[in-house]
Amino acid sequence: MHVIGIENDGTGYRREPEGDDGFGSDGRRTDGPVAPLGRFRAPDDSGGARVAVDIDGPHAALVVGKRGAGKTHTLAVLAEGVAAADGLAPVVIDPMGVLSGLAVDSGTIHRRPRVRPDAVPPSAWPALLDLDPAGAVGSLVWRAVAESSAPAVAAAREYVADADAARATRRAADAHLALATEWDAFDPDGIAPRALATGEPTVLDCSGLPLAAAGAVCAAVARGLYDARVAGTIERLPWLFVDEAHAFFDGVAGDALATLLTRGRTPGVSLACATQRPAALPPVAVSQADLLVAHRLHSRADIDALAAARPLAVTDDLAGRLPTGVGEALVVDDASESATTVRVRERRTPDAGASPRASDRGRDGTDGESCGRDRQVPDE
């Protein structure tokens, strides 16, 4: 079995342990957990050797691909592997409401997740509410969140009502905080990092939240997992999976996600992002990823964004090396500085992300028999 991201012997192949203790002759671990990804695509288009991703240590993974190419499927496959391993804690930010199947058999699904207001830094609240932090209204909101008597939006509104500020400023600040209340994404008893790091999959379904509120949830979770690992209050190593990541990097979650990319390895926090628009990501999101899984892309800007930040081994004719079939991906491994084509395996958990088809409906519009087409991604 070929293991992507493994650094113990430089070959990329998982060696069998030489003793009962699971260690090789060089003293390095050889039997650590892996997440099955699929199989190599052989030159004759058949399935080759099995491929898995090393999950024994922390990683920064980026899954890209145009709409319908299989990027969300691949993200779910990686999450399944993490969920099956001991010592890890998979947490999924699901902005489209299609990844709940990961937690159907075991785990927790939060349909409208709520976080503590103070889990988002006070300095980020003006941007969260689309305010200028240097303006009168934005600075008042900043102070209200930072200095209010309790970690609640209602307490921040009380602070604004009593603030020494112009009446128009207070009214505008209160209106923006009232909007945050309507999102129903904040709660003084919101989700804590310890509740996320149980070992079972936790899916945060943000599909019912406005984008800004979903960004606040993502920021709070990313920052909370990082801080909890630094403080030693959770023992499991978290993996944060973020679908449609370009939308979150562009909002209040951007700084927290960048922290996981640049400093997450030391406390053991992994980040796996999926996006159909790699060109919309900040350069750090592409350059810091040690594992890239690239499905088909058509946009030259997206292809150029990947080529500009990847090892020299894959910058030549990257567009020509990207696969064209659904479920196929070019996997770039920084550990071995290699790029290979893989057919991603089928999911083991229910997939709610498949596009509906007219051929799957009966004449009356209800569920009918399919036409027999195999639309599943090839198994491992």
C-alpha cells in the first residue's frame, strides 16, 4: 500500500513492523493510522495499487476541483478515514448541508450550530457586521463586545445603549448587533472545543446560516481547537474539514484558518479544505498545504494559482496532468515531492451531495427507478 504524506522512510510505502511493538529497525513508527483514499490509475486505465493518506501526524490538505468533479466526495473520504482512527477528532464545517452522512451512524450533527460571541475576537466583529473598524459605529461595536458584562450579544447591546456616543452612532451599532441576534448563531453556552473533540465525527451544518454567521462559526471552531490543543485541554488531535473554503478564507474565519496552516503542526491540529476556486484562496492556503488533491479544473486562473505554489516537479504542464474523469485526482505529495493520479474510492457513509437527476424520478415526480447508470466513484 502506498501511503501519501509518510515521512518515516522516504519511499512512500508503509513497511510492515519488524517486531510486535510496531517499530522498525530505525526506531520509527511503521504502523500508524492511515486514511484509505483509493487506487493508482494504471497506464491501461485499470486500478493499480491501493493508496492511503498518512494521518499519524498533522497535515494541511487542499482538495480542489470544478463543480461536480468530486472534491466534496474526496473531502468526505478523508474524513471517514480520520473518523475510523484512534486518537483523532474529525470536525466538519458543512456550508451546503451535504456532509451529514458522515455522522449518521455515529457522531453528532449540529443543524444550526451556535458558538459563544467571545469565541470571535472583538477586533473581528466590525468586519463580521460589515463595518469599518476605524469608524464610529465599528469601533463602538468593537468596544461593546470587548467590554460588555457577559459573553452575549444582548450584553453588547446593553453596553451600546449606555455608551457615551452620539445617538445616531448608538442606533446604528445596535441595529447591526440586532442583525447578529437574528442569525441565531451565538449563545453564551455555545459549542465548546471539548464537545467537538470526542473522537466521533462532528458535523456543523451551516446551510441554514447566512454566510457571515457561518464564517463566525468556522472562526470560533478553528480558533477554539487550536487554543485548546495549545493549552492541553483536549487530548485528541483534531482534524478540521472545511468545504467551500474560499468563502471562509475571505471572511472573519480567514485569520483562524491561516493560523492552522502556519502553526497548527506544533499543537497537532490538521486542516483539510475543499474549494472549486483555488484562485480565490490566499496564497498561504495553497503554499502551506503539504497534500494537494486536484480534480479537474477548467479555469486558467485556478490552474495558475496551483502551479505557482507547488513544487517544481508538478509546475510543468500542470493543466495537462489534471485528470478529466469524475472521481479521478492528481495527488501531489510534498513528503516525496511526487505527483500521481488516483481514483478515489467510494464513500462508506451516506452521500447527500450527489446531484438530483430527472432519471431518478417517477412519472409523478416521486423517487423512481434509476436508469442503471453507475455514478459511483470507483472503489478502493
